[in-house]
Amino acid sequence: MSNIIENIDKFFENRVRLGIMSVLMVNEKTDFKSIKKMLNASDGNIASHMNALEKQGYVEIEKQFIGKKPNTTYKATEKGKEAFSAHLNALENLIKGKI
């Protein structure tokens, strides 16, 4: 019998990372402020998880200024989309008992 959780990506176990990737999967780009509001998380919490997602190659971060205000936007990479989709498929298979 195979391990029923072997295809679940441990990287997405954290609820903030799960939330970030969920937002980025349905939006081409999303800014920091919007993600913070949607997830009701602190600046530091989002920033640290975004850095981890970027190091993993799952998100691209773009920093720019709009007028004199900094603006940071995030986008899921193809690698990130594939990894997150595989994670969701593994969860769905687990729930449906398709192991």
C-alpha cells in the first residue's frame, strides 16, 4: 500500500502560504496590500512567506514606485502553479480515496 500523503507538498502546509498561492492562482498579479487584506495577516508574516515562496521559485516579486509610494506585486510562476495544482490534486485524491 502506498503512503496516502506522499504527494501532498509540505511546503504548502502553512496556512499563509496556502492562502497566498490560492490568491495568486486566480489573479494574474496581486499587490501586497490586497494580499494582506484578504489573508488578514501582518506585514512581516506575508513578507517572510513571500520570500520563502520566491526562494522556492513559486512566485515572482516586482517592486516599483507609483508616484512616491512603493508598490510590490506578486505573480505565481509556472513552477509555482504546477506545484500548487499537484498539491491540490493530491488533497483531492486523498479526500476521494483515490490513492
